[in-house]
Amino acid sequence: MTDCIFCKIIRGEIPCTKIYENHKALAFLDINPINNGHALVMPKEHHETLLDTPDEVLAETVKLAKRVAKAVKEGTGADGVNLGQNNFRAAGQLVFHLHFHVIPRFEGDGFHHWQGHKYASAQQVQDVAKKIREKLETQNE
Ligand code: AMP
């Protein structure tokens, strides 16, 4: 993709702080880290979101994300690590090239999880579960 910023980084047209590369995937530091060592892991093949990424490409990317998560945790001395992955604008996606955030976490770093809420009724839980189950049943494996 000509205009995709991550494709430009992959082609070497824009600099990045690379931490790992192979012929299928790339990992580099996020330019605007939540904590130091916050990394991004992505396939070299351009796919906009996780939902349209072929399973084989996704599997390779997730395997690398796991390796990077271990290295980030051990390399930064973090107490924990979050993997984040945003799809579509409503979910906070800014760059439309599939990527995983690998975020080192430290006790008391002040970065809070989002707040959950209670369902309005038991019926509401069942209604939404039914709609999702129906979609899963009609999906091609
Ligand atoms: P997302 O909201 O999941 O699409 O996140 C995109 C991430 O890419 C953000 O955390 C940005 O800070 C990061 N980012 C954007 N441009 C660059 C860049 N040139 N180098 C490194 N990270 C970048």
C-alpha cells in the first residue's frame, strides 16, 4: 500500500527503531510509548485489521508478538505486559495496517484499565450472547 505509514516503514522509506525483522514480520518501538519499550509487531503483508487478515499471516504475527512480549518484559524489567490490538476507528485504530501493541507494565505505573459496566438485565446478557452465537455458527471455519 503506497500511502500506509507502516508499509513505508517496512520498505525503509521512513525510519523506525527496529527491534526485530524477518521476511514476514517487523517489530519496532512505538514513537509515542505508554511506557518505555512499548513495541509494535506487524506482518509485512498489508492487511487493514485483524478481521481481514488471513489466518496464516495472523498466526505468524501472534507468534512473534509472544516472543517480543517476553523480550520486552525481560529487557525492560517490567512487572507485566499488555498486548493490545485496535480494529476500526471506533476502537481507537489510527493506523490501518494490522499491528499488535506490546506494552511493558510496572506496578503503580498509573495506566488504568477501562471501566466495565453491569448489564441492565439477565435478558440483555442472553440477547447479545444469542446474536454473537448465531454469527459464529454461520461463519466459515
Ligand atoms: P493504533 O491506534 O492501534 O492504530 O496505534 C498506532 C500506533 O502507531 C500509535 O501508538 C502511534 O504512536 C504509532 N505510530 C504511528 N506512527 C509511528 C511511527 N512513524 N513510528 C512508530 N510508531 C508510530
